[in-house]
Amino acid sequence: MKRQALSPKERVDWLRLSRTSGVGPVTFAKLIERFGTASDAIDNLADLSKRGGRSKPLKALSREQAEAELEDHDQLGARLLCACEPDFPADLAAIDPPPPVISVKGELDLKDRLICAMVGARNASAASLRFAGDLARGLGERGVIVASGLARGIDGAAHAASLETGTVAVLAGGLTSIYPPEHEALYHAIADQGLLVSETPLRYSPQARDFPRRNRLISGLSLGVLVVEAAERSGSLITARYGLEQNREVMAVPGSPMDPRARGSNRLLQDGAALVQGVEDVLAVLSGARRSSLQEPGGSEFEDEFDDADALNDAVEDIRERIAALLSPTPVSRDELARLTQSPARVVLAALVELELAGRCEIWPNGMVCSAYQP
């Protein structure tokens, strides 16, 4: 995605497209890649969604609604950053695909700063809470910004200990959504001294499905992910998995084999995560991380023989319904769909974009896709 400053009109169009129902991060990125601008992508939404099987043409968020959201940002002292803009965090822009927009509140400047995610159990042990605070404080004193999710337990301890040196809280809901409620004071302190980040509309209340999206942003903002304490099935392990997918360093603090709250983090160590016993261990891992491997996605999947729009449309027409028939609530990889249909990956993805715009599938950022939930 080309980094460039947007005009006021272009920013409104970018926001309109990103807030359109059925346009997830993957579909957004592919629409921009295919049509070049958000405005041109919006002009093609109705046709693409109709071809995908939508009964009523898909309409983008209205210009008036987008302008009202931007005005709401101003009134709340927040800023909207588009993924193509120079001020968008560079490491977050490098994930594939990045969130189309994020809202931020606070004065903490992330440019050229080293960021480490720190996550762990909500019902953490007293020892792990103390250790997480010591790590966050020590990392901050060495110039590292600590990112987490404002959750109970390890997240809260990490934020509180790094307030003075720099902390980023990524929210599952909008910037006005304070969750959990008992972190209201911490939320306001971070807004004053650190940075609040969200990819959802300002006044959006989070649902269960929004927390994995938040975890993807926590790891995406960071050069490394440190898990202090985590059970075998926990959101912290989801953050670690996203970190691996994004080529981030994954670290874990060992815990007692007698404590089920440490089984997930101990499993990470068995699987090759770096063992952390103190601040120096984290710094050693981060110093060896190579930002050069975090290149922003580039190149077009709609080039070569499909640089002609009619050729691509014809190819998609031939396989769209075959792909739709292969989908189920169980996720399947896009590569598997390409193999089963014996079609180029770019044609499969173009067909999936049309199906998502029609509300018939969900494309996940990790390369998986499933049928859309039908109530």
C-alpha cells in the first residue's frame, strides 16, 4: 500500500469505504489495489456486490456520516489515521493487511520508538502481576514503549507500570468505550500520558469477536510479543499467534507447572518462544529483531494476464459459485480453494471479495475464509 498524504476529500472517501458493511481489512486492501483509490472502489461497490449475489446493491457509508465521524474525532481530541498516511505507525502498516483506519487519542509519538507488547492472564497470580510491573517499568526506563490491551490482570499491571515512560492501550471497542469499567482511571491516565488506539468507530461497544481483532493490532504495533502468564486457551496466545504470523519476536515468562494459568505460556516456551527472566532478556531479543523483514505489502495480485478488467471478471464469473459452494462455517485457506478449483490465487481472491461484499463469506487476515453467519 503506497504511503501518501490524503486530501480532506480522499480521507472522507477512505473512511467511507472502511466503514462499509462487508468491507473487511482484506477486502479493503484488495479494492484499493484493484481500483487505485477509495473513491473509485466506492463507485464499483454496487456492481461487485451484485455480481457476488447480493439482492440489493451495497452502498458505502454516506459522506455525511463520514464527515460527522471526523468531526466527532475533533470534539473528543482524537485523530483518525489512514493506513496509507505517513503518520500511521510503520510496523502496523507492515502487517498484511493493515487495518484501513485507526483512531488514536494521546500525545505519545510512536515514530522511531521500540514497542514491545506485554499480555497475560486476566486472573493473574500476585507474583506474575508484580513481575509484569517490574518488566514494564524496566523496559520503559530503557526507552521501550509497552503496548497491551487494557484488560484486567497482566495488561493493567503493564500499563500502570509504564505510564511515566510510555504505554499504548489498544481497545476492542471505540475510543469512548472503557472496558473493563474498573480501568476508567487508568484509561484517562493513558489518554493523558500515553496513547489509546482503536480500529472501530469512536462510540462502538465491543463484542466478543472484536477482541481477537484488538489482539492483532497489539502485536502489529510491536516488534515483539511477551506473554507473562497465560492458560492454554487464552487471548494472550491469540496475540502470540498473530505475532508469529506477522514475523514478530515471541517471548514468554516461565511459570509453575502446577499452575494452570501458566500452561499456555510454558507451551510457548516448548514451541520455541524466547525465555524471559528479566528486562535484559527482552532487550536482547528485541535488539536482534530485524525491522527490515517487516516490509509493507506491495505488488498487485491483479497484474499480468488479469490487468484487463474484463479478463479478470470473466475468470471470476467461471468460479465464483463453485467457491461459494465449497465454503462452510469451518474456515478453509484461500490456497486450498485455489487448489480445489484449479484457479489462480488472484482470481480466487477476487471472487471472495465479491462474495464478502455480498455478505456470503468472511475473509480473515490470516489467509482463511469461511461462509458468513446467517441468523
